Amino acid sequence: MRLPVFNEDHEAYRQTLRDFIAKEVAPVHHEWEEQGHPPRDFYRKLGELGVLGIQVAEEYGGAGESSFKFAAVTMEETARAGVSFGNYSVHSNLILPYLMKYATEEQKQRWLPGFASGDIMTAIAMTEPGTGSDLANIQTKAQLSADGRHYVLNGAKTFITGGALADLILVVARTTPYDPEDRRAGLSILCVETASEGFAVGRKLQKIGLKASDTAELSFTDVKVPVENLLGEEGKGFSYLSHNLPQERLSIALGAAASAAAALRFATGYVKDRTVFGKPVAHFQNTKFVLAECATEVEAAQLFADRALQLHDAGELTVADAAKAKLYCTEAAGRVIDKCLQLHGGYGYITEYPIARLYADTRVSRIYGGTNEVMKTIIAKSLGL
């Protein structure tokens, strides 16, 4: 019942990815989880394969694809194999739209070729220790120097995906004093090179899941950021963040739907092979009924995600649409993966089994990109409530 989303080009890309994962990722993924991230050179391999630059314009070394469907295929294939590409999704799916839409021509020439090749890895620093989903409450400050040549950046960020290995970080900072009457005003995005004096990576946070993706605390102490590194216009940062939220939430929905489908596949294979009381687990009625429920939820989530993907490619995905997709797909994935883990019995709790990693990795999908409680608020507002 899946919608006709993908064409021959997408399927050829899918097969290329599947072969690459089998050769370059699956055999060593457990090592990445132990060290907290892939080796830095892995991102250059993704660059050579063309994964990082699919939506980068051709003049900057990319493939120039406008469709988000190749990203969807990437998420499906990594989920299918029970692996991740480290910080690929944040780099290519979350940050690239900011650079493509708001960067100057000089900035694009400076950053995008390295972005596509994997020589420049990126992160975005929004969340602060006291802000969570309340981005309007950001306290990190950037003050313009007396000669107007650079900003002086001070503050701290937390939960920054890819922050430990990034070469360039998009930092959301307050460039005008806090105004309680208009909390969203005065925020800007500064592109900070991590070689800058005063920048420091703090703790690398230990997470329940997503262990092959580094997440860090960052600090900025009198970091000098050239005015040439201001992204877009000063004071427009909040509107820029809002503009890209639908794609970020679509990415989460797509990943959740793909993870649910992978869990169903893992569980179906497991119950056919595992024997209990002299019979395969698949022969018991409870097993059949549970997997029937899961298959139905997976299909519904995939249909929801596919339709949201089509709307996004057509430029018609609204903020409320994206919130609905994230809410439904992540909640469905949680339910499906939990049931599929239960069918594995004790082995479902052992991390060498992909279902255990899926269980841990998927939990955060209901939190990041805006919690699902925030999604419900957005949906309610769209109903005039």
C-alpha cells in the first residue's frame, strides 16, 4: 500500500547504499558505538559516494537534486541494516537548507564544496542548559566589536549532535538585548569555525541510544566571529529556524517509519527461527496477532511519511502537517519496536541484536526536533484552539 514515491534513480541509489553499508558500515558499526562516533574519514567516504552532497548545487560540487527523496532512501537503508551514518542526518538534512537559502555567494563558495566532500562537517547549536524547546529564551550573546569587524560570542550550548567533530557550527545567539515583550527578536545565526580561540568542547554526553553519534556540550568564551560569518540578516535567526522546522520534523518522521519497518522485519525473521516448547515462536497465535498489529501500524506510518514527503517535495508541507507526521510516526515506532522487542524475549535486551539498538535509538525521536507535546500544541493551534 505504499505510495509510488520512488523512481528508478532512487532504487539504483538504494542498491548502492545497501552494498556500501554491507561492506563499509555493518562490520565495524559496533566499534563506532564503543568510541561514540565513526572515524572522521568515514564522512569523506560518504562524500565520495555522493551522499552528503546530493542536494548541494552542482556549482559547489554536489548533485543538485532538489528532491528530499534520496534522503528518505538513506534513512530507510540505514534503519533496514540496523546501523547509522553517524551525524549524516544533521549535517545533510538539517543544516544544508540554512546554507543553501541564507548563505551569501561568498559563503557558499567557501563552505559548500567541503560540505559535500565531507572535508567540512557541520553542527547546529541551538539548545542551552536552561532553554530546551523554548528557543526564544536563548541567552548566548554575540556583541559587535567597536570596529564592526567581528562579533564577540559568549555562552554555552548542550545536546549538540556532532559538536565534538564539527569543523563549522551554526550558533544561534542573541545579538540585541533580551526583550521580554518580544522574546523572538534579536536572535542571529553565526557560523563559528571550531578552530577559533575561545571555543571548547565540554563533556561528550553519554546517551541511552544513538551511540554512534557524538553529542556534546559546547562553550564560547570571547570567541571572535568575523561579520562575514553572519548567516543571513542580523536579528532574523528565529524566523530562519522556523522556516526549516518542517523538514527537520519530516526527517524524524521518515526515520521513525523506517525504524518501525526494520523492527517488523527483524522480529518476523527471529520468530521463524526461534523455537520454544518444540515449536517456532511464529506458530503461536499471540505472535501472529502481535505482528499483524505491527504490520498495520508500520503501513500506516509509512503512508503518513510518504505523503508528507510528497508534500514537502511539492513545497506544500505545512508546519502543522510536519508536526502531525512527527507525532504519529514516532509514537507508532515506539509501540511497534516495543512489541517486536518483546517477541525476542531476553535476547531483545542484548545490544548485539539490532532490535535492542532500535529500541534505544528510537526513544529520542519523541523528544528532539521539538517534543511530541510541542507537536500537539502546534496541531491544536492549527485547529484554532
